[in-house]
Amino acid sequence: MIDEKLKEFFNKFPHIKENKPLQNTLSKKLNNLIKKEIQHGASQIEAEQKALLNLTDLDTLLSQLKNLEETDYSKYNDFFAKIFDSKLVNELKLKLNQIDEIHLNYRLGDILVLPTNSSNLIVHDFMSRDIENLYSTVEKVGNVLKITQGPRKLVGIFKNKTLLFLPKDFNGFLTIRSQSGDVYINKISNYCMLDITAVSGDLLLAHSTLKRVQADLKSGDIAVSNTSANVFHINAHSGVLTSDNVQAKEEISYHTSSGNIDLENISTKDFFIDTKSGKITVTGLNSQNLDIVTDTGNMLLSKIKGSGNIKSSVGKIKLSLADNPQFNLSIHTKVGNVLVNIPHTMFFKFKINTKKIGPTDLPIDSIIYGSDDYDKIEGYVGREDSNSSIAITSEVGKVSIKNQN
């Protein structure tokens, strides 16, 4: 119940609803409070009601953020101190004259990157306990600025967050190395190059305009929304990958070992998915060339526009095409049914190669060429000389092509 109330609370503030770290942090904080209250004799309902009272003060702070100027750091500080149960212990203001590269290297804690109108790069360290040896330190080498977390080992419970306020006119190279903690980047429109490497923790990238995005995560969820770049390369070992309203002039590629992939409204020239296991859901893809490959997992592909290859070793494939003057698709599965929905206004040629399956379904107006090989079906719908085509190979599984209304 508490998570549903928290979701309703954040929905009142759509300007920051993409801020998943805040919502997750609050969820953990409130659920821990509920457990403590129950341990002290409160009922479940009483404990939840007391926990929800904590949202009252946050309502005011979230409202302030709606029209917050990037240079108004005092409100940012108040907000994050309240949310993260910590205080600002260190501030750095760094000039970026002749600086082309900024490198962040942190062992623990979340990193949040936000824009600023200031000409200085500003770093804020928030900590639950003030440990000076963990402050961010700076080293300048030529045109490179290195910001590193202090080396001291921790004893006991400790929480920290680092806020990086990036000047809007910086369009160089920003790299982030994180050992443990979330990386959150919001409203960065610098057209800079972004390179992120994380061992554990989530990556959230929203409302940004960049030149290039390279992200490599070992574990943790990845969410990218309302963001554009020339190129996106995202590699993940495990965790859920979600992406919506993303545009790339050249290429988008997602490579994962395990975990579901859920994408919506994606536009690019070349589009790639390569995953070992996990369900793939794509709604609204516009790409000249596409290549979607999985070893194990179902595919649900809707409103797809483009040409290329779709391949699954084990798993069902359900594909519906958007209206498109021309398409050329090759679909291959070893084990799993294939269902393709094509608008009735589109003409196309088809080739189907099946083995060890039941009957193949085709549109009622299909023209099928005669053949002695009953495993192979070839023909067309609408026009024999159509420039569009679809080829489907299924070793074990039913194949259906239908005209959608």
C-alpha cells in the first residue's frame, strides 16, 4: 500500500516523476519506518499512517522544484538533505577554462548530474556523517579535470550522494566511473559525449540532448527517456532495460546478458538488440535497418517500421508492422510460434520455411505458387512485383501472417 501511495504522490509532480532514485529512496525509508513502528507495538495500518505523514513536508519541497532556477543551490540543498537524510559537507566550484574532459571516479554513493547556468562546474558532497577523507578531490592534468572520491574505508552505516552541476556550455567529454550506487543524469542539453561505467547500481538518463552515450553496467536497471544523441551504445550484464522517446541520428544498440527489455517510441537509422535471455517488448520503432536477436525469450514488437533481421532461438515472436511504403524482413526461430500482423493496405511477397509444425495461416487473398515441397510456401499479397518482402523460417512452431484492420 505504501508504494502505491508514494506513486500517487510523485504523480502530482510530473516535472520530476522520472526521478526514480528519489522515489526508491523514499520507499525504503518509509518501509523501514513501518517495520520499526510495528516492532514497537503499532498495527500495520497505524504504522503506514504515521509513515505517510513524512510526505507532508516533501510536498512543499517538490512544489518548489517546479520553477527552480538552476543557480538556486540553496533549495536544491534543502531538498536533497531532506530526501536523503544527509547534509551538505563539501562544495567545489571549478573553472572549466581550456577543459575538454571531466572524469569522475567514485567508489560508493549515488551520483546525480544536473545543469547549471553558472560558468563553473559545481560539486556538492552530501553525507549522513561528515567524513572529510571521503570528500571529492580534484586534479587537473592538461585539458583533463579528474574528480575522485577520497580513499578512506568505512566503518558502520554511512550514506552519501554527490551532485554535479554541469555548466550548460560544456560540450566536451564526461566520464563517470561508479563502483556502487545509482547514476542519475537529467536535463543535460550540452551536446557533450557521455561515458558511464558502473559495477552495481541503476542508470537513469532523462530529458537530455547529447552527442554520444556509451554505458556499461554489470548489474542494475537502466532507464533512458526523452533523450537524443547521435549514437547510443548500452551494454548490461543483468537488470531491466527501459527506454522511451529516444532518438539517435546514427545508431542505437542494446546488448544484455539477462533481463527484460521494454522500449517505446524509438527512432534511429540503425537499431540493434542482442540479448541472451529476457522478454523483449518494443512499441513504436522507426529504423531504416534493424537487427533484433535473442537466445531465449519472447518478443512482442508493435508498430515497427523498417527492414532487417529478427531472430530467436527459443521463444515466441509476435510482430505488427506500422504503415510503411516498403519493408524487407527476415524472421527466424528454432522453437516458437511466429505471428505477423501487416496492414491490409500494404502489398508484399512472402517466403515461409517450416518444419515439424502445424498448419500455416496466411491472408485470405494470398497467392501461393505451386510446389512439391510442402515445408516451403512462397507467394505474394496484392502485387507480385511488390518491393516489400517477408521471409520466415521456423524449425518448431506455427507461422501466421494476418492482415490487421
